[in-house]
Amino acid sequence: MVPGAGKVDLVGSKTVASASKSVKRFGVVVIVVKAKGRAAKALKKKGKAKVKATFKFTPTGGAAKSKSKTIKLVKQKRKKHRQR
């Protein structure tokens, strides 16, 4: 959840790809966290991986604040298509 307009960044690391999203107002922001490196390998092999992600929020005309969080990534199951 962000307090107002600005930009939310997912800071890249060895295990997480960087991403960003612009925000126009207060509310919840959804950013896709993409695994890379060891985390991507574990996700592919075991179907789950824990990564530490750092999010940075820069409000319009203000100073940036960052927050780190450990996130558990789970591989989505593919839907089976029925043959007709």
C-alpha cells in the first residue's frame, strides 16, 4: 500500500529481477516479482523459493523510502486443456 502518487521500484538483486510501477494515488500496488539465478533454479526444480526483495517508494517531489521483505514464490500450476 502506498500513501500517495509516486513511483514504486523493486530493486534488482542476484535472485530478483528489477521492476517499477508509477502510482497516481493512494492504494495497493501490484508488482510482479520475477525470480532469477538460484531462486529461478529452485522455483523450476522444487516449485517454490524464498527471496528477499527490496521495494523503494519515491513520492512525487519527495525523498525515497525503502523496505525489505522476504517473499515466498510459488510456481503456478498450468491449466490442462481439454481435447475435443
